Amino acid sequence: MNPEQKKQPSATPVDLGLAREAARGSPHPPQVPPGEEPTLARYVWTILEGWTLVAAIFLFVLAAGAFYFFAATPIYHSDVVVQVEQKNKGLAVLDDLLASGATPAETEMAIIRSRSSLDHVVDELALDLDVAARRFPVIGGAMARRYKGAGPAPLRFGPASFGWGGERLKIRRLDVPDELLDRPLQLTALPGGGFRLTDPDDQTIVEGEAGKLASAPYGERTVEIFVADLLARPGTQFDVMRRRRSDVVTGLQKKLRVAEDGKLSGILVISLDGADPARTAAVLDAVANNYVRQNVERKSADTAQQLTFLESQLPIVKANVGEAEAALNKFLATHGSVNLSNDAQAVLARGVEVEKELTSLELQRSELNQRFTASHPTLASLNEKMAMLRNERATLNAKMKQMPEAEADSARLQRDLRVSNELYNVLLNKTQELRIVKSGTVGNVRILDPAVVSARPAWPRAGAVLALSSLLGVLAGIGGAFARKALAQGVEDADEIESGTGLAVYATVPHSETEDALVRGRRAGTTRQTVLAAIDPQDIAVENLRSLRTSLQFALVEARNNIITLSGPAPEVGKSFVSVNLAYVLATNDRRVLLIDADLRRGRIHRFFGLGRRPGLSDVLGGAVALGDAIRRTSDGGVDVLPTGSVPPNAAELLASRHFQALLEKVSHSYAYVVIDTPPALAVADATIVAPLAGVNLLVLKAGKHSMREIAACVKRFTQAGSTVQGAVLNDIRTTAGRYGRHGRYQRYEYRSDLA
């Protein structure tokens, strides 16, 4: 053993425990006990730890929102306001004889959205005919909407069949067989205003010119099309479809919204959303005008029905008047004039009123029988009222029978004549009124505000899309950070490694920004010396490696030699960085350290010092050069480097040779420490071949890169090879900045001198 090692004091178990605690570097927050909810600080740390992912998702969602705003078809909103007035008390209605209540707003809303009402709108505006120019996918429609030039836009890219804005096609008539309904047809613009219509199988149906009716047989039917206007670049295609009328009406019923503006206000708001603002306004105006027209027609039909009924009753009532006059004249001729007593006059007056009411109710019931069934509540109430009046008439007749015969007959005949005359006059007046109303019927509905063509779309709005995209981006980014945290299998905690594998973690090395700059310089070839411990000895990563040096000094007391090997489960864990900088921190107090690059396949330690790969270890083992010629002296006199040398075809065999064992025995006596950088243990067998020859074997683990299963498999690999892994170094711990130093899952405290 090296004499310098013999001077080191013996270490007690307590000292070794303290050394291991010191080797772990800065303290970190305690883990969450099982069953206890994580704190808000841990949630915040998870977000800060994944800030790059959060920012990337946020920017992606924001960009997606901006693209959606650019490419989405704008939706325009329009509405029309209609007033439903209460029933007029003028000539437009009958009086209380044939009166009926006003139509509720709910009924009017149902009438507006009824199939019979919307059928006329579909026919008037040809809504069952869809015509649209073909656009380039995704962005074609957006570019066409933003085209402001005169005439069709020129071809930008893609097939010539796509239109890029400014196209116009108006079809006044398109008759197709039932088998072509709801099937997309293609109309292609031809030079000179011509066109060609093809079916879904790309078979030509008909060819023609704009402004002329074109027809051609198709199966057992004939296809007819009249193109009123066609403006498009030759070769541009339009998608044309004749849809089933019933489906169009049903779709319009679903899209059309009718609501009352205020309770019992009689103000109805009819609204509709659509991609074409002019067409949307035209549909609403057609719906409102058709509703008003139907309302007038409905009122006219009611008036005509009432007039027919009254005209049928006039001859009957007139005949009753003649019969009553003849009977009264006959009585007067026989008995002469009879003076009625006061009681008789009262009975006569009341009898006239009762008979008039009964006759009026009879007429009203006859008219209502044409509208309702006998069980309707209105007819039932009318029958009850008539029964009461009949009872009263029977009572009056009984009183009249108690009068003298002449006086009773005179009162009865006068009553019949007066009732017949009054009823005839009433019916005659109402008949004249209804004749006037029928010649100029006015409904109880009027349009207050017609539809207006909207200049700005209701959706999408730039502000709303930006706000929604930002909110969704933040939520998605935070969700992504937590999802990555939940799905990550990499171990980041030293305590978890120790409890899961039984492997002592000698040190935790934080991430170094200075090392990142050195790596960039090393790759660019602008920096020759790129060893962090030589350039910035006070870097926090170097300080933690000094803690590792303390642990190693105690571990080497019980070791078979002063050789230290460093390996890892997988590549790219930073074992070369740890090896190089550990060699520097070990080379103190005039102690010499030899750094050997035993990664004969992909060794890169020579790059840290700006040296060449050859000559090196493989050349020495192959007998090409002497050991002294292969060892290089660095600028720091305490560290010598033996690079990897030429890449051999049999790396494992060279490391397993007796020459390599003899080399290690020789350098072990010449140097205070020998640090060997070996390849990943789970990738190749080189590390497990070298490990039995060393006094201390260390695993370099990268925080968050390895699962517990991978670490355990690596330790098992060394155990099966007959060697022991004394400890691990947890490298590249990520932290975040705080007020005092840098804080994160691991807190790190920097305590530099004033000069630094």
C-alpha cells in the first residue's frame, strides 16, 4: 500500500457515518410521510421543475389558438324582432257573441318554427341547394375569405381545381333524380363561361353554358340545370348538392331560435347563426315575412268562416221576424190593443232579454261546434249557461200563465217580435262588418326590426380565443408537468436509492451552469482546458465532490488498494465529468493522481484536457508503446492522464488480460490515487471486469434518469462478477433559484469568500 495512505488515521464506524452524511452534500427537505398530503410548496416545485414543458405546451396551445382563429370559419349572428299584438276591438273581430282569446306567445313561437311555415322559406331561398367552391384543405377557406381583389384569385399552389377567392356561382334551377339527392356533384368551370357537371363517380352528367338551361338524360330521369352566373378561373371546381327538402326543413328548425323578450311582452326575437351573413339575414327576413303573411291569411280564413255562418243564419232569423209580426197583427185584429200591467211589462222585458241571450248562445254554440268537440270545456260552460237561461224562461212562462189570457198572449207575442228584430239587426250589422274586414284583413303581427347583415362575426373573436387559449395552455402545461412527474420512473432522491437498494449515496452533485458553458466550448474546440475544478474551484458541484473525497479517504482505509473505479448503469450519466473533477480534488497536498480512461470503446476523457486519444491504454496493453510514453502530464502537476488509445476490436479481452492487472499494480504504487473511468455496466462487461481489481467501486447515477429496477440490476451485475459496489454518486441534481442561494427538491447553499 502507498506510504501516504498508511499515514491516514483509522476511521471508526461513527466517522464513516458522518463522512457519508457529509458526502451527500447540502441537505434537502424531508420526504412526505406515507398518507400525508403533499404541501403547496411541492406542487409549486413540480411546476417550476417542469417549466420548460409548461412553457412549450403553453406556446403550442397559444399557437394552435391563433391558427384556429385564422383558419376557422367565422359565424355571424342576426336576428329579427316581431310584435304579436293583443286582439283589436275594431272591425277586424266579432263582438262578444263570437269572440275568442288572444293567441299565446308560446303558440306563435311554435307556428314560426313549424314545418308548414319553413317549407315556404326553403322554397323561396332554395335552401335545399348547397353550392361551394373547393378549397385547399385547412387554410384554403381562410385565404379565400381574406382575398379582396377583383375577379377570381390566381392559383397559389396545389391542384388547379382549388379556388382561392373571388369565385361566384349562382344556380337558379337544379332538378336531379332521387338517387342523386344528398350526393355531392362537381361542377367544373370551363373556358368561355361553360361548365361541366359530373356525378360522384366522376362521370359527366351534363355540359352547358351560363345563362342557358342545360339538360341531359340520367337513367330513367332527366337532369336539368340553369346556371345564372359563373365567375371562376377555368378548371376551378364547385361542390354542388341537392338536399332532401324534409332534411333541410328539419335542420333549419334546429338552428332557428325563437324567444320572447320579457314575460308576456308579446315581443318575439327570431335569431339565427350562419357562415354567410347576407344569406343568414335573408333567411330571417323570409321567416318573419312568411309568418306575418300566414297570420293575415289565418285571420282572413277565420273571418270568412264566421261570415259564412252568419249569412246562413240571416234568412232563418228574418223568417222568424215575419212570423212574429204576423202573429202579433192577427192577435191585435182579433182582440184589439191590450194594456199590460206593471208585472206583465216586467216579465215581458226580462223575457226578451232571456230569449235574446238564449238565441245568441245557440248561434255561438253552432259556430263552436264547427271548431271543437262536444267535450271541449268552452262548449260545456256554454251548455251550463244555456240550461240556467232555460230554467229562468220556464219560470217566466209559468208567471205569464197566471196572468189573464189576453194579457199573457199579448206579452208573449210582443216578446217574440222584439227578440227576433233585435237579433236580426245584430246579425245584419255583424255581417256587414265581416264583409268589410274580409276585403281588407290586417293581422295582429308586425315586424319591428328586420334582420341586419352583420359586419363582424360573432365567433371566433380574437380576444376570446386568445384568453381561452392562454387559460387552456396554462392548465394543459401544468397538467403535463404533473403527468410527466407521475409517469416518470427515474429516481431523484438519495434516501429512496439507499432504502431501495441498500447502496450508500456518497455525494449529490448539483447541476452546474459553468460546466454547460465548458461543454459547449469543448465541442466547438474554442477552449482547451475544460475541467471545471481547474477553472472554477468554488463551483457548488466541485464543493460537493470535495465531500466525496472525504468519504473516499475513509473508505480507502479498509480497501485492498488505492484504485477507484467509476461506472454507471447507462451512458450519458456524467461519469467522465465526475471522474475528471474527482481526480483534481484528490490531487491536493502534493498527492499525485493518475486518471485512466478504461472506456476503450467511446472514451472521451482526453477531450477535457485538449489531448489526443493516442497513444493510450489500448496501445500499452497491446505492446505498441511503453506506459511512460502513454501517460500525459496535465497543466496541474498533480494529475496525470492515461487516455483510451486506439479503438481495439477486443476491448473486454484487453481489460481481462494479465497485462492490465500488472499495469494497475505498477501505477498503484506510483500514485496516491488511481481513478479509472469505465464503460456503462449494463451495456458491456468492461466495468465488471475492472471492478474486482479496484479497492473502491462507485456508481455514477444521473438524477431522474434511472429507475430503481435499473439501479438494482446494475448492482447485481457487479455482485455476480465477484465485486462490491461501495457507494453511489447522484449527479446532475436540478435546483431552482431562491432568495438565499438556490432551492428546490434539494436546497443548496453557496458560501464563497469575499474575494470570490
